[in-house]
Amino acid sequence: MDWLEDYSLDNTFKVHVLCEAMEPFDPTRSAGAKLKELRSRLGLTIREVQDRSMAIAAKENNLEYVISHGWLTGIENGDGVPSIFKFYSLGSAYGRSVRELVGYYNVRIGELGREHAEFSAPRTHLLGSAHLTDSETVTLPLRFRNDGALDNTNLLSKLVAIWGDIPVGLVERLSPARALYGYVGLKDFTLYPLIRPGTFVQIDVNQRKVLAGPHSTMEDRPVYFVELRQGYACSWCEKKENLLVLVPHPLSPVKTRQLIHPREGEIVGRVTGVAMRLAEMARMHSASVNP
């Protein structure tokens, strides 16, 4: 009968595993397990977390920051979701940002800017100021700052570095899966003053066919990002048999260029958005104060 016991145990194990696999995924339970694992890795007891939260609550004069022993036990077992106040206390105790802890619950704070751009308010408005939005920055290397690489128009993905500190929120608004991004070189005046040197452009690679005119205004005329033999251009375009004609702005010092298509020039995509500086930021001078 030993073989029968082995068979029964084996099949019971298989049924148990199968049932576990069929259970729906519970993000709340998974997040609670991550919080518990984080606390354990840090060597913190629930009582220590509670004491830390009580100190914050006393400082802020708000009991919403308090994390009790029973509440944290329930959260770690997947019972409920922390409030914003308790996320703050947990972040303080664990040395983690609220952004990271909220991410345990599959809430992607970094997507806020992108979502707002897609479903924005109908009225013209200011974006959140620095003290209201995420102030974190990512530092990019600057080895291209002085070697002339910014002089030429290029795809953003092919530039190793552009600026120094860039807000994380700005980086996260880029959607490389849905569009390419280009940079109009500091010496590229093809569409000046409509598109100035130093402008960032969004490129829809699904729009590669040159649309024929007439166009009601210059602003309505499609702008294209073009790959050349050596480099790129951002320009109006016309198609004449096997020629691709790059048409500059009437006020631009750049001349019209005719390229054999596709050997000398090929459309990367249509420019669908721009981020352009209109004027240099005024430098702030601290006024001298006489004692």
C-alpha cells in the first residue's frame, strides 16, 4: 500500500498547486507582503514602526500619521490600503519614497504628467509649480556640452547627453514606445523663426508620407524630420518624382535643398509636438542689503 500513499500524496500536492495557480492575483496582498519583507530586511519591529509614526503624528499634530500594531499587521496580510498620511509614516520609517511604496499597489505616480498631457483641462493653465510636484532630478553626463554635438539636428535617442539636471517628471513624460524624439541643432535655422534652434520635437513615425498642399497657413503646413546621409533635418517637405525637397521658412537664411529619395534623404516621421524656448531666462541678481 506504500505506492498508494505515495500516489495519493502526489496527486493531493498537484491539486493543491493547481488550485493556487487558479486563484486570482491580489495586488493588495502582494503589496502587503512587500511591505512586510521590506520591514524585515531593515530589521524593524512593528513596535518600532509604531513609535516612529507616533513621533511624526505628535510633530504634525495629526493622529492620521499613527501606525498601530494591529493596523500594520493587517496591512502586511493584505487587509486594506494605507492612507497618504500612513504612506508618509511608512516611508519615513523605512527610508523609502512615497512614490516607491505606492508603486507596490501598482499606482504609478510617474504617469501623472503623461496622463494629464493626454486628458488635459480645456482652459489654459499653469502646470504645477516645483514645490507642488516631484522635485527629484536625474543627472545626465555633459560630455557633449562643449564638443559641438548640439550644433546639429539629431534624434534624441542618438545623443548620449544633452543637459545637466533634468526633472524626473519631464523624462517620464517621454513615450519612446509610441514616438521618437528629436533635437533641432543649435546651427539648424531651416524653419526659423517657426521652429528655433535648440527645440525638442516629437515625431510620429507612422506619418511618413509627404502631404501635398495647399495649406491655409504656414503653421498648418506639415513639418517632417528627415534623415540625411550625414545627419538629420527638420523641415517642410515637397515630393517631386524621385526628389525630396527640403523647404525652409521664408525668413530663414537656409536655402532650399533637393535630395534624391531615398538615397540622400528619407522621411523619419512627421513632427507632432515641440518644446521650444522663446527667450533666455533672465538671471536673478540678489540685491545688496545695507545693514
